[in-house]
Amino acid sequence: MAGHSKWANIKHRKARQDAVKGRAWSKCSRAIMAAVKQAGPDPDMNLKLRYAIEDAKSVNMAKDTIEKAIKKASGEGSNGASYEEIRYEGYGPGGVAVIVDCLTDNVQRTAPDLRRAFEKHGGNLAKQGAVSFGFQTRTVVIVDGTGVEEDQLMEIAMEAGADDITSEGGMWEVTGQPGDFIALKEAIEAAGIKPTSAEVTMIPDTMVDCSVEAGKKVLRMLDAIEESDDVQKVYTNADIPEGSMEE
């Protein structure tokens, strides 16, 4: 999968997140609270909580809001909703693969909601494992290449455990194993380089090219899927052209 394709799709996703920031914060709060209830309020001892906090920071969630979510979930007598992690897989318009990670307190609500979102936009849910075999879980850190020397970034990233560094369209993409997420992000930031984005994500082994019109259909389906408060992350192998984002 070309670096440009990955960066283009990251831009599409970030644009959608910015448009629904309130919803993104709500989902981040849910992820933080679920992580705390599962393994405690200390991010140094709870890697899932640390990932959730990093996700919250990436959508500019305020520090005090993050702390309130942690305190709410860890408070004495806390008896809020119990969330279950579920992964759904399916196909979108043109046969593109889609993976949806959910955090839900009611599976009987989530599955029908997702099925409707898929089918309304020309897609369909599939059985577990139908498409996930074509994805790999990886740490991905995107860095704006402006003012960043290749040798400097290469040395920092490789020492922190990066598997690969690629450049496309003025952006650097650093990839590594999921367990190296914190080390990679912190090493890059310690050098005074602020990542454009940093996450543990699912990277498709191959991309499916979309026309502008097909890309619009895929984006409409992804938007419908992400409207659900139960949905945490959505991954696809659709290579969506820039023109698909135009109104």
C-alpha cells in the first residue's frame, strides 16, 4: 500500500473526526472509562488506558475532561454501564473491506444498527475473519516533513524500534509493531518533532482503488457507521481519491 494512499485516507478520517468532534470526545470518554474499569486508573500499568488517553489527546480532548472520565470510572461505588469490545467485519461499495471496532453496552442494539448502515449504502456485514486476514495491526506515526531531516528522523525512529520509514507528498510515515507505539511516539516528540498523527491502527496488505463516485459512496457509508456511539474505530482498504471529499 503506497504511502500516499495511507496518508490520503488518514486525511479523510481526520476531516470526518473534526466535523464531529463532540461525538469523538464522547467515544474517547467511553474508551477511557471502559479501560479503567477493566484494568485500573494508572496508565503506566494499563496499556489500554494509555492508548485511550493518546486517542483522546489526538482529538484535542481537554486534560481535565480526560481526568474526569478516569475519576468517574474509578470512583468508589462506580456502577456505570459495562462495555463489551466487539469487532464487526464487512464489505462496502465496490467490495472494499471494512472493519469496525465497537465498545457497546448492548449488543442487541449495535449489530442491527451496523447492519442497517452497511446495507443502506450498498454494503453488507460478513462473518468474523472475512476481511481481517488482509490487515495487519501496526503503530503508525505521521510526521510533516517540513524542517525534519531524513537522517535525524531515521535514527530516532529506528532506535525506538520502528520497522520502516517512508515518505510521500511531503509527509513521513513511521511504522512499527503495536507494542512500540509509546516508545516511538515519545522518542519522536522528545526530539522536538510533533507528529501530525500517531495511533495503533489496522493497515491493509493491499488497497482497492476507488473512482471519485465510488469513493463518495464509501465515505457516506463510513460516515453512517461512525454515527453510532458504539463505534470506536473503522478501518478500510479503500484507496479514496481526493475528489471524493468535494461536496
